[in-house]
Amino acid sequence: MAVIDWLLEGDPAIRWQVMRDLTDEPAGTVAGERRRVATEGWGAWLLSLQGDDGNWGGGPYSPKWISTTYTMLLLRHFGIDPDDPAVRAAVGRVREGVMMTKTKPFFTYAGETCVTAMALALSSYFRSGAANEGQVGHLLAQQREDGGWNCDTSSERSSFHTTISVLEALLELDRSEVGAGAPEARERGHDYLLQRRMFRSLSTGEPVNKRWTLFSFPPRWYYDVLRGLDYLREAEEPPDDRAEEAVTLVESKRDKEGQWLLQNPHRGREHFQMEEGAGKPSRWNTLRALRVLRWYSRYPRLDS
């Protein structure tokens, strides 16, 4: 319980997810803690930084990582309640005032695949009321034969980075109850990740990128093994043996105190620093690792 107590000493954005995912608190208790994300701590701080024009950081996608896109993605990671009045007001300012490009509104943007996925995830999570058919059609048309996606249209291969972003967006759409989240396309995407053991090249069996075995938070647009597994958990995907190596990797990174460290933070501007820095214990990574291990352990082994 020492690690749980340490997690519960963190920001409301951490605490409510611990209560939901690790300690199984009553729904009313979880909801009450979640409501605090918009009124105190990191969530309230981010809401206070929005400009009168609806943007954060002065732009829709840049500068990284303080722009509107990456700030709203962080609020989504916090699990801020989209029905909170302050959140609804912030979303309204984005809807009325922010354009992703000169001709494309923020929440309905369809074009570059990664940015389209981010816009769809945010529109779905924050219930912006924007039409999403164009975004979904674009993303489905961009899915490759191997089940993945790649924002680099000149490449013949899919990208883990793009694939995880699209999968998260389609899942968010499915949960929003405003549109179908393309379950068949998501299943093909899951298979793309699992065939590659969540981080290995299908052709060589070697890790595609060793940095993917390092766990970052916030993930920004980058893929890593913990992000991939946490997505599968959230999608309620029963893992098979192809996930075992990745889960074992997560478990191996637990230190003697039962914590996981922050690794490979992605350079760029930040509104504020949430944790002590690289190489230090991370509540975000510890929360996500523990819930991934819990998710995986709940399913019977296929060979049992």
C-alpha cells in the first residue's frame, strides 16, 4: 500500500484514476475526486492559461508543447470532466475562435493523418459538437494493408507513432456515443501492434526503436511500449501471448520502492513541470504501469 499512498498524495488528475483503476473506490467517490481536476491543481492551472482567442500558447498546433492541441491532449490525459462548466466554456472558445489552418476549424480538421487523429480524439472527448464524418472517412482511407497508419505518405511502412494516435482517436469516438469508432479498423490496428510484439520489427525481430522501451509522460505524439499497452487496456482488448514480452518489460522496470521512473521526456516548452524530471520516480508512469499489469493479470493465459 505504500506505493498507492504515494500515488494518492499526488494531483487530483492522478488520484481519481488511482481510485478508479487500482483501488476500486465507489463510483460516487471517484466522480467527486474527478470533479476536482477542473478546480484545483494541474487541470485548473491549464484552464487558466487559455487565451481570449481560445488558443493556448498562441497557436493551434505550435509551439510544442504549449499549443492548443497539446494542452487539450494533456487535459484529456488528466481525465478532466468534459461536462464541467469551466471546461465547456474553454471548449466553446476553441470551437468559436480556433482554426487549425486558415480554412479548417480546429475540431473538424482533416488532412495530415496524425493531426487529424488528434483533432478527432479531442473533439470526441470534449464533446465539441463538431461533425466527424470527414475525419473518420479520411482516417479509414489512410489505413494500410498491414493494419497500421503513417502520416508520412511517402513511406511504404506503417508507423507506430501514427497508429497509436489513430487508434486512440477511434476509441475516443466510439466511447463518445456520437459516432461509430470503426471497430473493425481498430482490430486490424491492434493486430498490427501485437504482431510486432508492441515494439519489434516484423522483418528482423529487433526493436524498431530502443527509445520505445523508455516510458515518457506526457507521450506527446510519440509511441512507447507503455503507451501502447495502456491503450489496449483502455480498449478492453484481451491480450494474447504476443503482448507478454512487452508486459514483462513494464514489470522489469519497477524499482525496489515499487515505483517506475520518468524516462526519455520529450524536449520542448511546457506550461509547468509536473514531476521531478528524468530518472526520478514518476506518479504518471507508476499509475499507468500498475494498471497495465492489473489488466493483463485479469485475463487467463491462452496456454493455461
